[in-house]
Amino acid sequence: MKKLAQSVVMSAVFALGVGATGVANAQSDYPNKPITLIVPYAAGGTTDIIGRALADGMGKALGQTIVVENKPGAAGSMGANEMVTTKPDGYRLALTPVGIFRQPYLQKTRYDPIKDLTYIAAFSTYDFAFTVAADSSFKTLEDVVKYAKANPGDLDFSTPGQYSGNQVAMVQLSNAAGFEATHIPFKSDAEAITALLGGHLKVSVLTNVVIPMMQAGKVRVLATAADVRPEAFADVPTVTEAGWPVVVPSPLGLGGPAGLPQEIVQKLDDAVKSAMKDPAFINALGQYGVRMQYMNHTDYAEFAKTTFASEKDLVQSMGLNQ
């Protein structure tokens, strides 16, 4: 009986050892099959194009194909939703826009941005541009603020959606400068630009998609909510330079499910860094004036924690400004 018990124990120990070795080998061999990258926006958009360029660059570094799967909707949080039920083996990943930290305060979500995701790396950032039509009487951001104060509630502005980073930028400016503005959400930047050019809006807060219109002289960008002057907006002051301390970061990163092994996280982080040096990726960002901004997995995870914590107050302040 004693020998039988010892045999059972030894068998269990052997099985655990084999299991642990198998897991270790799986991590060491990673990746040994194609990886899927969820892009939580429609195909053909700026983020989709950048995501595909990232996937190609990472695929070269990892020696495996990375297949892009578009899942638009839910304010860019469909990828985060998927991670809740995804196996933590590194074969299903998602782009993680900054909006995923705001969404849980706006509606019930199936994911917790801290508990349900592993943050791998951030690789780029968008900029928000305060824009008027070329024939607008507003020549500077100060002109906009003066008008809004002199005409309470008469200043209207557009964004591509309620609670978007675009709206955050205007709300922070209105709070800092002390004025009220009427928000008119559109479904996309393209629709907002059309309305602006048609004279139906006074101001539009747009992302980097405005650059071709700016270069063609059809619109005037008065300021950006960036921390420094982006190269694409080198001749445009930041809101801070214009006199108000408004900076709205909008990094785009890569995430996976909770519990992703550290060895896999590091391999993916390294692959992101490699992709950022790939000419095709650099060209994709350059076409849209999107800035590179790298955060490694440690810094990105910390950014996620601090950003999620701060979003509650931000959403409450935005609610008071509708």
C-alpha cells in the first residue's frame, strides 16, 4: 500500500514536470503558427492601415504571418472585449486605443481594462487639431475663446463622436478658458470636415486626417492638443503654447489577454520595436502625419493603470459640459 502511494505521488510529480516542460517549450517556440491581430475599426481607415503595417513589420521579426481581423464598433473596444475569453498563448492580440480606458465609465463593458488585458507596447499617437474653414474669421485659438466668451453657447464644434478624444480636447479647453460650447457629434472625421467646409460649423476638432485639407489650404488649424509640436503641424502652436494647459494624449498600442506569459510579452514587445524601424511602417505613419511614440510593456501597463484611474473624473467633467 505504501509503495502504491509512493508510485501515485511520483507519477503526479512526473506529470507536472512534463506539463511545465511543455508550457516552457511552447513559450520558447512561440510563435509557431499564424497570429491574429484584431483591429477594432473598419477596414481602410487610418488605424486599420497603420495596424496592417504594424502586423507586417512584426511578422517579419517573428517569422510568422500576422492576420488582421477588423472588428469595428463599441467605440474601438471590440478588441478589448475579445481578450476576456481569449486563451493567453499569444496567438490572438488586439490594438488598444486609449478609448478603452474611458468606455467602462460610459456603459457596461464585458472587460476590465486592468484585470482582463496584458499591455505589450504602444507604438504611435494621434494628435487633435482645432480646425476652422480657411475663410473663417478665427485666425487664432484666442479668437475662438474670445468669441465663445462674448457669445455664450453660440460656439458650436464637431467631433467624430460623443466622448471621443476629440471632444475631450475641446472640453478641457473650455474648462481651462472658461467658456461654453455646443457639441455636434458626427459619425466620422470625413463628415465633420464636409460640414465645416460647408459653413455649417464654426470649429471642428479633428485628428491627423485633416492634414491633406490643411496642406491644400482648405482649412486652417489653429492649435493642437499635443505635448510638443508634431512634425506634421510644425507651424501650428500647441494649445499650451497658445495659453491654456491642455494636452490630450492618444497613444495606440498592442494588447493581449490577461495572464500572457512574460517570455511571450517580451518577444512581442521586441517585435513591435522592430516593426517601428520597418520602412513600410514608417511610410504608413508618415502618410497620415501620425507620430511614433513607443512605450515598452512595463511603461504601457503603468500608463494603462494611471489613465483608467483618471478617466472617471474626466467623464464626469464632460457630462457637465454637454
